[in-house]
Amino acid sequence: MTGSALPVGFNLKEYRIEKVLGKGNFGVTYQGWDTHLQTSVAIKEFFPSEFVTRDSKGSGSVLLKSEEFSELYKWGRQRFIAEAQVLAQFRHPNILRVARFFPANHTAYIVMDFEGGQSLSEVLRAAKEPLPEQQLRAIFVPLLEGLRIVHEKKYLHRDIKPANIQIRNDGTPVLIDFGAAEMEFGSSSSEDVQVLTPGYAPIEQHSPDAPQGPWSDLYAVGATLYRCISVGPPVDAAQRQRAAEEHQSDPLVPAVTLGNGRYHDDFLRIIDWMMQIRAENRPQSVGDVIARLRGEGRGPPVTASTTFSYVPKRAARNFKIVFAGPVGAGKTTAISALSDIPLVNTDARARDMTRSRKVTTTVAMDYGLMRLSDSERVHLYGTPGQERFDFMWDILQTGALGLVILVDNSRKEPMKDLDFFLNAFQSLIQRSRVVVGVNFTGATRKPDIDDYHRHLSGGQRGFTVNAPIFEIDARRRGDVSMLVQALLFSIDPGVKDYHV
């Protein structure tokens, strides 16, 4: 057994694997047969393919590719178990039902009702055109009734999108995949990597500590409906907010314009209502939307001219900054020096060549928080330094406003390290700003800061980099503060009055 999925015919307790329904970065979903009850089931297996492999002896056991992944694997499995615990609380025909959960093969499994049919994303691909209003009402009213049960239990789904809505063969919907579900309205998830799908996640999900509530899920419902009346996904909320901050028109065409002549005007206004950027301008409960869809109530008047009037307030601003650089450059130390909360990290014992530089190494992320004022914060994320963890680089830079690259001047070729990370984070740099901190300069006189400036101005990378460069000691809060303040000032000159 060498593949990532269990083979057809494999016996897993009283279940027999019938076929693979889908694979993702963190799991495999199977159609199984319950040999006791003689019925089909869906079985979800925790299998983060970046970290684990399958036992080649045919036992089905999951094995870590390296002990360095141990802590991250345990963290992921806890989240997987939490998904089962969330789903087990819901009893509604439009919410996926969990039958049981069990550990086996050094991993874990969730057994769920098997729902035939297709995902809404598959339905949309097959249709190749906007779905009719009658069909959409038949899908989304029951779906919202199920979501109301979720919210009554004080949970949020946090990842509603076409791929997470299953359409049964009889046309009724089922809300699936509660892997991103979060307890307690208004809570923040500052210790977690934010789970979001561009285009469907509201703006508050792009910020680690912004209050979330039913209005957040309703933005995603509105975005999903928007996808159903168009031929492509909606514009991402972060892009819409940037346009508003720069006093540009909203890049998202309002539903009342997009669907004019094909759908009833009030139906389109409901979509625009749910897709307001500012949370307070959206419906605050599922009941508000259901009443409008059934024609039983009226929401605030929503027109194309008033839908997108968001003007960001300086007092409610959050920044997300990413720290990158090679192993041992001082990212964890720098974030710890700045953070106003205890550092959150995912260190594991270093192995292979990394041991020569440090005892432990980051395998997922470091997280810290700086408070600029009572309501303004800088969220600091440190990336793993090893290239084999580069999948985390893409995750962590989502929604970032800037990048700090730390370089270890004592390494053999620090300029090559700098070029490597400039290229690796090129897309983030081109849409935001970057600043460079040169650490461990006391170990060697060369290269010096002037050498780094000449190197950056050499234009050898194929794209222009105009970055402030500072000689720093990552242990000193003042040195790292200087880096962050320079970055924030380059993003928005108005931050110069902050005492970072």
C-alpha cells in the first residue's frame, strides 16, 4: 500500500472502503459500506499529505515523514476531532450528520451520512450559465434554515462556498465541511492560521482579531449566491476594501446590475445586502434573510449607489505583517521581542543540517501581537525558514500588508539568501511593501549595509525592489520596532505618529 488513500476493499472496523470521493491537503473522503447496517456511509480520514505517508506493508497505518512534523500533526488532528464534535451537535436535514468518530491507523476518522448528488460547484460547472431564481430559492432557504441551527448553537461555519454545499439527487441542499467552524460569536482566532476562501470570506476573516458573527457567514452565503447568478467567483473582500481605501469604485459589480432582467429586483437586493463590506450594514441574523427571501420582511433599502459606501476608519485598523528568512536568521526572536502577548509557535526539534544552526526550528508559524493603540494592532507572523515548508509561506502571506525579510549576515552567502526570499515572496512584495533587517552583523565586517544597498539596486532579479535596509539585533525591541515602523510608514505615511 503506497498511495495516499486506502484501497478499495480495505476493511476499517465494520466499514469497507468502496471508493475515494475526494482528496485534499489535509484529508481523504471515502464512500464506505457499513457491513453491520448494510448501508452506504461517507468516511473522512485525517491525512495531511505534506506531513505523512502510508505504511507500505498494507496495514493502512499513517506514518510521519519526519519527527519534525509531530507537533503540527497533533495540532491538525485536534482540529479534525473538533470538527466531529461540532457536527455531532446538529440535527437538521440540511446539515451533514455525523454518525461516529474513532481513532485507528495512527490517525482519526469521521463517519457521516452518505449524501448522493453533486456539490453546488459541480452543478455550476455543468450548467455553464447562471442558475434560475426558483432553483436558488429552493436551495438557499432550506440551507439557511440549517445555518440558523448552527448559529443557535453559537457556532460559525466560516467557510461557506459552492464546494461546501452538497445538492442531493432530489435537489435539496446539505451544508458540509465544518473544519473551519468556530465557537462563540465575536471571538477572535489570533492563535490560528486564518481559514478563508478568497471571494467568499468577509473582510473580518482577513484579520486575526476582528469580531465575527452570523453576519460573517451571511457574507459568504451572499457571495455563494452571487456566484450562482454569474459565471465566475466574486471579487475578494480584501481587494474591495483596498479599492475603497484608495477612493476607487468597487470592483464588484452589484447584483442588482449583474442580474438585471433575469432575476426579481428584491432577490438581487438581498444578495447585495449580504455582501456589504461593513459588517454592521449586513443582515445580523439568518432570520432576517429568510424573511426577505420569503417576502415576509424588508431590510434596509439597498441600491447600487449605497451598497459600497465603505470608508475605512483609522481607529479600526489592523495590520498583518509576515517575517521571512532562512533558518536561524532571528524571526522567532524578533517577533518575541515585539509581541505584547506570549509568543505562539510550532517549534520542533531540529534535525539534519538545521541542527548546526539551532536546537529547534519552526515547522508552521510563529505568531505575536503588537498593540499600537486600544484599537489598532499589528499581527506578526513568522514563516518556517526551510523550503520544504514553503506551502506555509502561501498560507501565511494571505491578507498580509507587508513583509519583513531577516538575513543572517554570518552565513556563507547572505546575499543569495536575500535573493531567494525576495523571489519566493515576489507576489506579496509587488502588491505591498518589504523591509530588510540584517542580523548578526557583529560576527563579520562584510558584507555591510552599503553592500546590501548596492546589491538591491543592481536589478539582477527581473523585478524592482526598493526596500529600506537596517542593521539590527533581533533581540532588541527597539531595533525590530524600527523595522516595523519603516514598513508601516512605507505602506501608509500616517503611521509615523505611532510609538511602536
